[in-house]
Amino acid sequence: MLCLDTYALAEIAKGNSKFVKLMNSDFIITDVTLAEFYGIILREYDELTANYWYKKLNSYSRPVDKLILVKAVKFRHQNKQKRLSFFDCVGYIYSVENNHKFLTGDKEFEKMSHVEFMKA
């Protein structure tokens, strides 16, 4: 199972065929990632577009336990030199805890376990 990060969702929204095909695979996103993505689409487009993507992705979204949030904060702190986003840390720790692959294009995650790295 893949757990997509916001980068992957943005590439899907842009119509990047390399990423659009992910919509036909088994994947999930965290509620935190969905919220971040909603904010990005809202900022770059409008509320109508953000609502469209929310509805399209909502069924793939999974809640994040508070313990995973705390572990993500610790992970981010332990890797502060990499300047990782909180949202990506949540997705990564969620993936590790649930034995999923975290799909990202963020080079800081490229060599980590439980990561499938994919650039646009």
C-alpha cells in the first residue's frame, strides 16, 4: 500500500501522467495530508477547486492517531537539519507504523526505509 504525500497529490492535480496513474492503484493519504493539500489548492486556485479535490480524495483519507503525531514531531526534531515539513513527517511515520510505502518526491526522504521516491 502506498501513502501519498502532498507533492504526489499536487502532481496528480496538475495532470502529470506519471502520477495520475496512481489513482488506479491502492493508496491512502492521511487526514493531515488532505488538509494540507486542500490549503494549497485553495491558495493556488479557489474554494470550488479545493472542494472538488477534497471530495475526490476524501475516501482515501485515514485518521492519524495522536501517538503518530507525537512520533512525527519527534522525528522532525531528530532530523531538524533536513528541514522536513511536519505534514511529510506525519505521512512518513504513519507509513512506517502501518507498514506502507511513503510515496514522495522530497529528496530528503529519498534514501529512507519505507519510502518510494518519485520525481515529476
